Amino acid sequence: MQVTAHPPRGWPCLVLNADYQPLSYYPLSVWPWQDAIKAVFLDRVNIVSEYDHQIHSPSMTMNLPSVISLKDFIPQNRPPAFTRFNVFLRDSFACVYCGSPHDLTFDHVAPRSRGGRTTWQNIVTACAPCNLKKGGRSMREAKMFPRRVPHQPSMHELQGQGRKFPPNFLHESWMDYLYWDVELEP
């Protein structure tokens, strides 16, 4: 990962909750600079840090925000949505059978053909070859057992998982609010 003093392309703005924690680590909660400026003028956010780059209107000049915080706290203790992305994140973007990070799909631990439901407790991340190998058989019949027990994660758990996947770049003004072990590049 690269930490740079130069603003990333497009001037993205890191969005923090009212408690100065990122709304999301993966994907990292960033807004385009246009949305950040709009939120500033609607008085929904506080500017925490700015880029050196300015924008101009006929009546004013303003530095682009690099970090903003919401004025109203958004609770993060709600159950996460059941989505493909969140299942992959829970399972660290790797097949629970062989560990491969490639060609990922869903697998029903108890096959749908046998009454298995599409729930957190019955869905795991599987690579396409393992999913095909298991097919419509039970784990015992296929002799394939997940390395992790499928479960409904908490938002806190998904945030922790997201910290394992830092983005390709971070602006130095964001580093006081993010928790990855990184080195600043010259």
C-alpha cells in the first residue's frame, strides 16, 4: 500500500462517523470531493482536514476537504446486510474449502435441493471448482468441510475483516483515522 503526500486522483474525501471512526474500512468510506462540498454547505459534516488544492466560485474560494466527519452519529451495531460482498468479506475473500482467492462463488452448505436456505448460517464462499466438486451433496457425502463455520457476522467483525484489505493508496491526512500498519513513501 502506498501512503502519499500527493492527493489521490479525483481528490477523494475520507468520511468519518461522528466519533471519528471510518464508516467502513472495506470498501474504505470515501466520497468524491463534490459530495463532500455539498455536505459541507448542507451543514451535515465538519471539515477535519483539507488538501492544499482550492476550488473557486464567483464569490468564494475554498480548500478541498480531505477528511470530514458526520455531525450525526450513525450506529454501527446494526446487523450487516446479507450480500455477496459481505459473505466474501466475512470469509476473507477466500474459498472456505481450499483457500483459493480466485473465481469465488456462494455455496449452500446444506444444498438448496435438500431444503438448505440462503442464510448467513448456510452460505459460505467457495471457489467455482470446489463448488462444482461439492455439487448438490452434503458436506459428509462430498467429504468437504468448511475451514470456518458459517455465521452471521456483526458489523464490528466485518470492520475488522475489512482492515485486512487496505486500499492501494492512502493520503497522509487520513492516517490519523485509519488503523493499518503502513510506511510513508517519500
